[in-house]
Amino acid sequence: MSTRYRVLFLIWLLQFVNYLDRVNISVAGPSMMKSLSIDPASFGWVLAAFTVGYAVMQLPGGLLADRFGAKVMLVFAPLLWSVFTGLTGLVESTAALIVVRLCFGLAEGSSNAACYKLVGDHFTPRERASANSIWITALALGPALVAPLASWALRSLGWEHMFLLFSLPGVLLAAVLWFGMPSASGTVAEHGEELHDAGWLWLLKRPGSWLLFLGYLTFNIGFWGFLGWMPGYLAIQRHLDIKTLGYAASIPYLCGFVGIVAMGWLGSHALYRFRGQLIAAAYLCAAGSLYIAYTSNDITMCLIGLCGSAFFMYGGFGPYASLALDLAPVRERAAFVGFVNTGGQVGGMVAPVIVGYVVRATGSFNGGFDFMVCALVASAACYCGLSYCLRSSTRPVFVA
């Protein structure tokens, strides 16, 4: 296996384990809420605590990856987040749970920008949508596996021991990354393109950077609302039992996997020059699918809507990542992506809290889903604007 595809596989493995640990709390949520006497609004703060920590570490994690190398961040992050995964199973109060999930988010957030940096260092601009889509499939396959696995652990061990069990893969992953990840970054350049030295701070003066920031922020309101509350929605409002929930909740994530592969290919080939429009169209379709999911009285149509939402929301990740890397200067790739991802995690903080308060106030998820639908439409508008800016811009292209 060539070095760059070995790097891609190891990033995929990191994100797969990452999402096993990240999403298990969504499946365990109803059991934890009952055991610890947590209402939906308070549990929304628990979910948001992770994204606060995750957001805070995006830019520092990127700066550290640019300074010390991506491998350092990718080895130490799993060790840290595994500690806090295990501690999640030991908490006895809402306050302690919030603190532990905040620290868990800090640990996971430290490695995110390093993944994008490695793709930018090893793949050309035209290859990046497909390359990013390959490792981003872990974001769908991880939750797809964790739903039935966490449901089994809940029934067999209880939620406390479930988190202790899930702390083990991260420790093994750190060892694999230590021995398998190359220490030096590769560099690639497309023929005829010129290397520029402008720093990423210069890019903050350009409208396209802020449209990317706001587009990812509003997208993550829909995405994290979906990721954090979809299993709880099926259990609380659709009244699925734990065993049925485990399998039903995994289906949309499998559809998300298909969306990642399909739209990643389109973003690197047929629609390479129209990636902004591709993302915008996907998020509009995701909004429509989400509306179908929560307005349908039939559970089958609800699941079809959730599957459509997952297909289009996950599908936008590959094209988004390639656009972010195209805008980023070479020497500060991780820092710039960390800046954009900070905006995304701000959206991730907002969504679980608002949905939780809506559920507590109304006894229904519908108002929270309305909020998520509006956010996805706003994100689509940002990516349409970004497409216009990129067409009319005379900015230099930053390449490795």
C-alpha cells in the first residue's frame, strides 16, 4: 500500500473509533436520562458540552498540528478521549456528566484539523473530494455500527459498563497510529499551479472564507441536531424499544455512507467545478427529507425521510472538505480548517440545546426539527454565495 493511501486508511480508522465513542451517548441517552433523572433540556446541555470542547480545540489543534506535525496530534488524542469515554460511565450527576463530556470534546477536537492537513499534504486539489470522502465514510459507518452494538451493551451490561467497554478501542488505536503513521508529511502540487506564501489570516478578509464559516455553522445545526437526537427521537416520540431502536437507528447512517461515496465522486469528477452548488442542492434536499421524517404519521415514511436526510447531509462532507483545503494556504492548512470547523461546532453547540428545550416545552420534537430545517436552508444559501465568490474571485490558488 502506498504511503498516502496508508495515511488515508489510518485517518479512516481514527474517525471510525472517534464516532464509536462520540455517538454511543445518543443511543444511551434515554437510559441515562431515566437513571440520572435528567430532563430533555438538561440532556441537551450534556450533548452541547461535547461540542463546546470540540469547538474550543479546533483552532489550537490546527496550530499544534502545523507546528508539531499531524502524527503527534493523532496519537495522543485517542488516549485522552478514551479516558473521558470511560469516565462517562462513572458519573452520578448531571454536572459531572457535563464536565466529562466537555473534556471529551476537547480531546477529540485536538485531532480533527490534523486529518484535513494530511489529505491536503498527500492529495492534489482535484483528488481531495474523493480522498476526503473515503475517510469521512467512517462518520457514517461508525454510528451505523454503534447503534446495534450500544443497544446490545445497554441490554447486557447497563449504560455505565457500556462506556467502560467503549474506552478500549481508542487505546489500541493510539498504538496502531504510533507504529503505522509516517512522521513526515508529503507534499503534492498540480502542474502549472504556483505556491503562494500568504497566511491564512489574509483569507479572513475575503467574503468566501466567512461564507464557508457560516455555511458550515448552519449546516452543523442540522447535522448535530440529527446526530444527537435522532435515536432519542425514535425512542421518545416514535416509541421504539431499545432492541428495535438499535437497528432502526443504524439504517440512516448506512444511507449516509452511500451519500458520502456518491457525492465525493461527483465532487472530484463530473461536478468538480460546481462543488458549491452541489453542496447547496444536497442541503436543500436534506431539509426536505427531514421535513418528511417528522411530519409523517407512518414510521416507515419517517425512516425514509431520515435516510434521505442522512444521505444528503453526509454526502456534502467530501466536497466541503475539498473547498476548505482549496481556500487554505499550504503552511497553515490545519489552522485554517480549524478556524472554519470552529464555526461548524458553534452550530453543533446550539442545536442539541434548542431541540432539548423545545421537547421539554412542547412535548414534541417538531419545533426543534423546524429549526434544523431552516438552518439547512440557510447553509445552502451560504454555499450558493460561496460559489459566486469563487467564480468572480481572482484569488491565487494555494497548493501544496
